[in-house]
Amino acid sequence: MQEHIIRLLKVQDPVAIAHIYDTYGAAVYGAVLRIVINKELAQQVMQDTFLKVWRYGAHYDESKGQVFTWVLNIARNTAIDATRTPHFRNSKKTVNLDSLAHTAGDDTINSDSIGMNEVVQKMEEKHKVLIDLIYMKGYTHQEASDATGMPIGTVKTRVRNAILELRKTFDV
């Protein structure tokens, strides 16, 4: 069956792309959503991904890996490219934790659903601020350094210490 789909993909038969989407779409969407953390953007990335699969299907080389791996790599690269846009970076800085709240039927995991917010609130202020900036708001270490006025080395050390503290709490 796999070989048949590959042949159809190489000649750009719509049946191939439909089969690939039906078979792998949910898994690819989950991977994309974990990267971009925004449902609308994840849907756009999915569309872009499957357009690329359609366009470059003739170049797929089965000797280099499975179709799923190939599609997943395209999706991952497309999602990462989407996160590098200035619009995405600016929107990440303004995301509120309440906007990530879990709702019935929602398939995403948020920080509060695993008790993370409660644990972070108990941390020292110097760690809490950096965890919020870097992990909750998506700042880079350099951006957190600029925002807090701390040297970059201090930011990295405190983030590492905070992660070690979180690991102890969650017994990871």
C-alpha cells in the first residue's frame, strides 16, 4: 500500500495527498501545535506543509526514510520558520497564561493542568520572573536579559537553577 501511495504522490495524484493527510494529519498537527502553540497558526502551518508535500512529492526518496518522517520534517521546519517571524515573536511576548486554559475537548496541555503555575509561584522571585519570561512568554535568554537588566550569564545560570528546582519538585 505504501509503495502505491508513493507512486501516486510522485505523479501528483490527489488520492495520494488525501491518503497522507488522512493517515498522518493528526500526528503532524500535534507536532506542529507543540512548536507554534497557537491553533490558528498551526492550521496555517499544516496547510503550508501539505502544499509543500504536494509540490515536492516527486522528489521524495523512499531510501532516505518513511513518508511519515519526511512529512513530519517538512512540518517541523515549516513550524520553526513560522516561529521566526517578527509577528510571531511579538505575539508570544503578549500571550497570557489564561489564554492557554484547558477547555473540554481541547487536546493541548497547559502549565496549570499539571500544577506548574502553583509550583512556579512558590519559587524565589529571581527564578519566577525568568521562568515566566522564558517559558511562559517565549522570550529568548537574551530578550529576558534585556527585559530584566541582568547579564546574560546570570539569566542562564538562574534559569538552569530554576529548572533543577522544578525537576526536584516533579521528580524528573
